[in-house]
Amino acid sequence: MNTYSHQSINVGVDTGKANLDIYIRPLDIFFTVSNDHTGIQEAVNTIKKYHPERIVVEATGRLEMPFILACSKANLPFVIANPIHIKRFAGAIGRRAKTDKLDANLIAHFSEAVKPKLTKLRPEIMRYMSDLVSRRQQIMTMKTMEKNRIQQMPKSLASTITPILNIFEEQIEKIETLISLLIENVPAYKEKSDLLQSIPGIGKICAASIISNVPELGYINNKQAASLIGVAPINRESGTYKGKRFIQGGRSQVRTVLYMAMMSALQSNPVIKATYQHLLAVGKPKKVAIIACIRKMVVILNSMLRDGVKWDPKLA
């Protein structure tokens, strides 16, 4: 028999790189486990005993995903909460002090008072969306190649290329529809997507790529964000030698999608356009200027997601 059935049990989980701090409310149970397979399994086994109404985990990027995976596998009800909502709740109840226990307690209190909607998210959705964005890019590349060929080949062969182009268009449309449905059906994704698309130049495909491939965005500093996507300039200096700075590494799929988004932003976003024109005016090569604009956009997007606010050109 469930001895806690008459109580609404809410669990708050404060996620760290090394540990998970867990508070069970209103039972005043607090414990810490390591954020690894052993610790997570211990946490899940303990939490299951109390049959919680919901487990709220503050989103940090990727750090919470192993625990979320374990909760999903154990059929435990979980919510991936926006840190901004929890921060605002803390302000509303006048909570200022911070310790591991207090943070976990605050999240559990937020769960009890606000009763956020359970997350329907399954981690495979994130991977699936990333694969869809990648596949769309592959088809777009093949479509461009075929369009170039139709210009180069004799007109008598156009009939062998046009049907292929039509197939590519159909597949791209199907993939975009799937991506839209994935975002619409997951509130956490929908909220992020709306914020990202509020900036001129960012469309649904670019937003989907960011959501699925850079979930850390909004939870890291601007320098880390630029480095993660691979648009942070790397110094080449040794003694008196000072080489040109260059970019390398990072998550290439997002960088590619952002590069395409930048072509649109240069036409539709006055802030980005002004930055680009200034860089050209001071002698920067076009490609260098574009990468610098992408870096500026990444910083803006990171700040927007961190603060939970839509695009405002006055603050850029």
C-alpha cells in the first residue's frame, strides 16, 4: 500500500556537473548523489518509493539529460523547467539565500505551488530533430547540384533532371513539416523556438538546429557559446610571431545553418546589417565579416534564451 497516497509528493532536483541535489517535499527529505550511472540509479530507486506527482529538474543544458533518461525509463513523471521561471518564483516568495539544499527545496516548492505541466519530451526526439535538420541540409545540397547541372547539360536532358528536383522539393517539404510538428508538440521546444524566431533572419529550421544541437545555449556565457558553435577566433601566437586568427572545431551543422540564416539576416536585420557594413568599411574581408556577424548573433541568441526575452534591436 502507498502510505504517501494522501500527500502530493513533489521532488526538486538541482543538477550539477558532479552531483544531483534532491529534495522531496513535503517530507523534508534531502540527499545528494553523484551525477553518474550509479548515483542516478540510486536516486531513481529512492524517489520511486514515494510515488511523486512530479519531479522538476532545472534545465542546465546537457547535464540533466542522463537523469531525465533514467526517469523516462522508470516511468517517473518529470518536468524540465526553465530556470527563468524558477528564478522568478524565488523572487516572488522572497527567497534569496542559496545552498544546495535550499536550491533543491526551492525547485520542489515551485513544483508544488505552480504544478507545471509534465514534460512529454523524450530524449530521442532531440536526436531525431537533429537528424531531420541534417537530412534536409543533405537534400538541399543535392538539389543545388542538380540545379547547376540543368544549367550545364543540353536541354534535351532536362527531362531527366526535373523529376529529381521535384522529388527533392517534396522531401524537403515533408521534413520541414515533421520538424514543425516536433516543435509544436513539445512546449519546452515551442517556447525556445518562438524566442529564437523573433530575431529577423532566424527561421524554423535554424531554430530547430539550435534547439537540437546546442541545448546548452542560454545556460552558458557568451564566450562559451561562440566557442561551442565554432565561431570564436583562435589566436596563433608564438614569441614575436602573430599569425592570423581563425575559427575551428565547434558544431558544424549549426554553424552551417547559421551561415545560411546570416544571408537572410544581412537583408532583414538592421543591427546585423549595420555591423556587417561597418566591418567591410574598415577593410575586413566579406567572409571574415560574415563570421563576425554570426558570432554577434550567437551572443544575442544566448542572451535572449538566458533572459527569456524576445528580440529587441535596442538591446542588441
